[in-house]
Amino acid sequence: MIRTAIIAEDSKSLQDLLVHQLQTLGVQETLCCNNGEEALQAIQANPSHWECVITDLHMPVMDGLELLEALGNGNYRGGVIIASSLEDRVVQMAVEIALSHKVHLVGSLAKPFNTLELTRLLQKSREIKGLVPLEVKYLKQRELLDSISNNRILPYYQPKVDNRTGTLIGMEVLCRLDCPQGHEVITPDRFIPVAEKFDLIDLLTRQLMEQTLKDYKKLCQELGCEPKLAFNISPLQLHNPKFPTAMGNICDSAGINRGQIIFEVTERQIMNEKKQLITLDRLRIHGFGLSLDDFGTGFTNIRQLREFPFTEVKVDRCLIKNINKDRVSQVILRALSGIAEEFKMALVAEGIEEPSDYNYIAENFHLIAQGFLISRPKSIDEIIRWHHAWLKTHPLTAASGAD
Ligand code: C2E
Ligand code: CA
Ligand code: CA
């Protein structure tokens, strides 16, 4: 659970009720403010301390939407919940503010507050801020070096499919380390931060790509199609001006067309240095695709989407989870879908786990779907088996492309 929350609400009885609910849910510190301005002052005094703001819409002095906008212009990085049932027009306005400023609107909550819904929104606020417990046992630098030098890097593949036809459009290549003791493979949360810290991340990307591209032609033959391959890169790697050429050389040596390769860059870490932006441009000039990963967790606003040379945007699973009933996420996805169309970017919904979310998205959007519901990341042999089974259960996949 989050630890701290600010309540902006002019009714004393609603303040008391909310404080009681938050305390019952395990929030340790709550501060009540009588209007937006009081809340803003308290947050500005210590922006990193507060994890969530729950604000009424109608308040004297400064209302909830003004507060949302002011928070977006400041250094506050937590979530904002609007404590009011919203008409469609107001949801639209709130989402517009959130997308054009740097602010995380988590959702809205009708009064009286439903505890389950409040819990869900606090959890979402926490996921967006990356506060989910990380009891991670990191690899030691020596262990990681050992894995790299002994070629124990394994590509795992997760399919990206057209959500209307089921056609396989691409695969995200997710890095795993083979475990010498023959236990389960090691997942990236245990070694990517180590690779970044000890300057091993370029080496890791290079080996992962070489390993993957070596098998690409065989993979295409087995699949009967040529899915694009997406590799994750850390924003740190964009500081290296030689990165695009090095990646181009790997593709050339393997005889793979660069148009088949996408680099995914997370928006969790801020990318604002000129050097990084130039490298992004150069990756495009070299013919690679570029995907803005984890949209919704960082602070890319609409203006930046126009400025960056992305060919794809991936909506993070915190916006996809429960989208079938979360109106704020629905409006955000609608806005993004419009932007993606305008800028001719592909739109990916990631982390789809529930049929109810998949169905909502399929009924309302035409995009690329990725998530455990379609397939977990798998080794090359398993993914080939998955595709055979997928073709049988999705007869539409034979149709080329979508409408
Ligand atoms: P990511 O780029 O956001 O990748 C998606 C992660 O979400 C993957 O975790 C995937 O297994 C997981 N995932 C996919 N669908 C679902 C779903 O429906 N539900 C849930 N709960 N999770 C889902 P994984 O493979 O553990 O990777 C974690 C992160 O590690 C990646 O997040 C990416 O940021 C990073 N990573 C992976 N490989 C590399 C790499 O080669 N280089 C760099 N720099 N980062 C990498
Ligand atoms: Ca990714
Ligand atoms: Ca992602």
C-alpha cells in the first residue's frame, strides 16, 4: 500500500470518512486540506514525500482541475484521484490536462467511496510510480560478467498480434539468463539494473541481438511469416553516439533488414538530453523502428510525442488492467489512439491478462495486442509451438493484415 496521501476536500465529514478508510487500508500518513491551494502548498513544500492526492472537484479558491494542472506543472510525481463521479465531458477535460502536462491522473471515485474501488486506484497509483515491492535478489557484477562471457544470454519471445485478426505482427525479445545449476532462467529485473550500473548493458544488448538474429531466418521459416523483432534498450545507451552504427553492423552481419528491428525505449526514465534525442533520430535514419515503451508510467506529454521520432507507442499495463471498467484509462487510450493515427504510429496495448479487457479493447480499438492472455514470453521452440496452436484457434489469422 502507498504510505502517504493528501486529501483536498472542503467537507469536514467527507475528510474524516476518507481518512478513516485510508488508515484502514494501511496508509500511514494523511493530510487534509480544505481546498486546492492549501493542498498545492503542502505538496510543493515536499513533492517527493506525497504518493497520492485525492481531490474533490468543486472546492472554493482552487478547484480539482486547477489543482491537477498546477501539479502537472510542478515536481509532484505521484498519482491523482478525483473524488467525484465525473460526467463524460469532465473526464475528457481531466484527461486532456493530464496528457498535456506531466501528471498521472489515476482515476475518479464516486461518493460515497467504495473501498474496493479506492484500493484499486491506490494500487494503480503505486504501480504507476513504480512502488510495487521489489524483493529483488540482484546478480553480482561478477555473476553477470560470467553469464555474458559464457554465452548464457537467452532470447525469450513474446508475440504482438493484430487484435482484430490475430495475425502475428511482431515479437518482443526479452532477455533471460540461463542458470548454470539448471534451475529456472533468470529474469531481467535481477540483472538489467546491474548491467546498467556496471556499464555492461551495451555488451548485453549486442549479445542478445546477435543470438536472436542468428536464429531469425529459421524462425521465420517455421512461423511462415516475418514478424518484426523488438529489443529493449536502456535510455543510458542513447548517450553513446556510436550505438546506431554498432546496431546496424550487427544486422548487416546477420543479413537482416533493419526495417525488421524495433528498439523499445522506456518512458519511465526521463529522456531529455540532446545527445539522447540525436541518437534516437539517428536510429531512425539508420532504418530502425522506434517504440516508446511503458506509456503512462513516465512523463511524456503530447507535445513530446510530436517531437520524438517514434514509430510506435506501447501503453503500459497499468492503463490496460481493468480498462473495461476504468473510464479514465478508456479516455486516455482513445486520445492516444487518435494521436497514433495522426502521427502514423503503431499503437500497442501491453500486459493484457483478462478476457474482459481484451474484449473491451477489441470492440473499441484496432491495435496491436500483447500480454499473458495471448502468450507469455517463451523460448524459440516454445514460441513456434505456440504459433501453430494459435493459428488453429484463430482462423482469421490467415487474412493478411487488418481492415
Ligand atoms: P518491458 O519492456 O515492459 O517488458 C514487458 C514485461 O512485462 C516482460 O517482463 C513481460 O514478461 C511482462 N509481461 C508481458 N505481458 C504481461 C502480462 O500480461 N502481465 C504481466 N504481469 N506481465 C506481462 P520481463 O521479461 O521480466 O522484463 C521486464 C523488463 O526488463 C522489461 O519490461 C524491460 O524493461 C527489461 N528488459 C528485458 N529485456 C531487456 C533487454 O534486453 N535490455 C534492456 N535494457 N531491458 C530489458
Ligand atoms: Ca519493452
Ligand atoms: Ca513495457
